[in-house]
Amino acid sequence: QLQLQESGPGLVKPSETLSLTCTVSGGSISSSSYYWGWIRQPPGKGLEWIGSIYYSGSTYYNPSLKSRVTISVDTSKNQFSLKLSSVTAADTAVYYCARLSEQGDGGYYMDVWGKGTTVTVSS
Amino acid sequence: DIQMTQSPSSLSASVGDRVTITCRASQGISNYLAWYQQKPGKVPKLLIYAASTLQSGVPSRFSGSGSGTDFTLTISSLQPEDVATYYCQKYNSAPIFTFGPGTKVDIK
């Protein structure tokens, strides 16, 4: 059974870079059928898509975050990672990674999620 | 950018009631729409994709419909375990996503 697990520091200082890794187990990140993504949820608020990556390294980013986001993949470790630079308190959130499955006639939906990791931005 | 709206923002209904949540896209998105359920303190769970396809393992009391700009999620008989916030999400032929603001469902 496919599982995703987020890892990384729970506390980041303002202006620094947030770095998280998602480790995929029970399946290969190199499968041609899937993309992989990052989503976040500030306390008490809704869900926000951050970006998506294919095992080849092809990426898509949320335009509102694009200038600060880098998503990368390491197929040898079955992991993908998120870096968010110049963080502020507004970046405090639960960060989730997810598998993105193809609908069949195009389009992707998020069918497997990690448990999420809380990141607080504070000095 | 295509914006997603949901209505109502919250609702309270009795066990056994039929519940309908509406999601609207500011432009047509074909059937590129998913619904997620997030119970308090839990991870979001995929309920429906392609506007009306029920994800494996999801109870049949959940159903989705619509195409273009207007979509609905229906719970045919509300159960206590359905207390959650429900999000619609649009996607494209590329893995680019926008979530709706959510609808919180409680038991009356």
C-alpha cells in the first residue's frame, strides 16, 4: 500500500528557507502514471496547492508562490522535496505531500496524501 | 485565473437528511473537478473525481454531478461520521489545482 511521509524542521525563522521532504514507500516515484505534489493549510484555513512534479523533474507551481518555491525529485531515494524561501508568519501551515493520479482523459486528482507536517515560522 | 466558489459556507442538518453542496467555477472546466472530505484534525480524503466518479471505498451515499461551471456534491443520508469540511477542487489537463473555500457540515 502506497504511503507518503513528510519530514523536515517544524520551526523556521522568518526570512529563512523552509525545506521539507516527502518519502514515498510501497510504490515507485518513477511510475509514469503519476505526478507528485505539495499542498498546505494554514491554521483554521483552507487548502492551497503549492506545486507538482513528475519523476523526470518537470514542475508546475502556484503562480502566487512561484517566485519562492522550488520542488525537486530524487528517484534514487524515492523522495521529492519542497523549498520555500523568504518565509514569513503567513507561511505557517500544515504541509502535505500527495500523489496525483491521472483522470484518464487528462487531468489529475490527489488520491493519496501524507499525514502532514506542521511548520511554524517564528523567531 | 479561474476562481472556485462554494455554497453554503456552512450548514447544519439532521442525521438522515439529504445534503447538497454547490461548487461553481468562474469559467468552464469540463468535468475536471474533485471533492475532498476533511474531518476535524485529519488529512483530506478524496471522495469524487471527474465530477461524478466515486473513489474506491467511499460510501455510495456520496455522489457528485455537474459539468462546465456548476457542480454539486450530495450526501443522500447524512451520517454522524460525515461531519467534516468539504472542498471542491478544479484541475486542468496539467497538474495545476485550485481549491474552493470549503463547506463545513455539522449535525443539528
